[in-house]
Amino acid sequence: MPENQNDKYLCLPRRSPQEWLRGKFHVDTENIPRLVYPLAKFIHEEKPDYVLAIDSGARITGLALFAFYHELYGELPTKDHRIHFRKISHSFPAEVVRRQLKPDICEVMSSSESPLLFVVDDCVNTGTTTLMLRLLVSELSEGKVRLKIGVMREFLAGVTDVRGDTFSLARATWRNNSQLIGVEYTDKIIPHVMRTAEAANLRREIFTNVRGFASKIKSRQI
């Protein structure tokens, strides 16, 4: 489903042109359950050994994905049943990203001989960060870790796709807003939780909508 498995689309109810145009450029608390559904389905079917979300862009995506998976399927099938977060960007020196990734690669390699690492991001602009990830994961694992990258992306009316290539258009309303995301950083990479009212409200709305969407799926209403 991610990356090169482009023929495996997850068909959802067709949207009106207005809904499609809005969803193509705008992710909010209402439509994020629809956009993380393919990510959850991929995890359920492929059972990755480790899930890593790119902070801070995919922090909310990761939280919504975790909540949605729990509602629909139960515990994540990963070794520790968690989603991990790392602040990774192509703007960082490669050595900084290497240090960030090393504990995760060591952990995922302890899972199996050919473990699957699933990296979640909110969007992809140029693919530079994705390329850096591929090179460093291959280097740190000596080619033993299989890497798949999932990105929220709706590119056709009524069809949601998970891809790891460049140029996904959707942008979240909370993008680059630390008050809403609920995390800030020291030295650019060390996260500190911000317990703001805005962040609490955002999560509350997302979790409510996730439960509602998952309930409809389970009752075959969509």
C-alpha cells in the first residue's frame, strides 16, 4: 500500500468536488480519521516490527493513527505496541539524524532477521528527508531493515492512497504550531511536552472523530 504498491487503493465514499478540493489541501480534526485509515490498514495487514513517526509534523498524525488502530483493531502488532517519535529533517546534519535513528534501528533489529520499519510522515515536499532516511536506515542496519514510508495523501475523489514519494499536497491546520501540536524542542531535537489548552482540545476533537469514524467502519455504515 505505501510506496510502490500503488495499485492497492482503499476506496472510501465519494466526496463532492468541494469536499475533495478542501481535503486535498487541508487536514483537520474531521477528516484526519479518513486519511489515517490506510495507514492503519497497512499496519494491520503487514504487521511492521516498529512504527516511527516523524516529529513534529507527524506527531498528531501518529497520535490519530494510534487511536484509530486501537479503536478498529486493538493493540498495535509491533513488538512494544507503540508508535515512536523522532525529530528528523533534511535540514539537520546527517550525523545528528544518524544519532537520532540509531536506538530505533537497534530496537527494530532485535525483532527479527529481516524486520519491517514503517515510518509515518504528514506530507512529503521534495523527498530529501525521505532519501536521507533510506540511506541512514540502510547504513545503520547494514541493509537488513526493510523500510516502508506512509504519508497522508488524498489525490483522487473518493480514493485515499498511502505513498512514500514526493509532493503530497495536504497540509494540517496545526502544522508548525507548537501550541496545538503540544511539543517544543531544545537543541532542535529534544522534545518537551507543552500542556496547553489548545493541544488538549485538538486531541479531544480528534479522538472523538476517530471513535465515530471507526464505529461506522465496524458497523459497515461506510
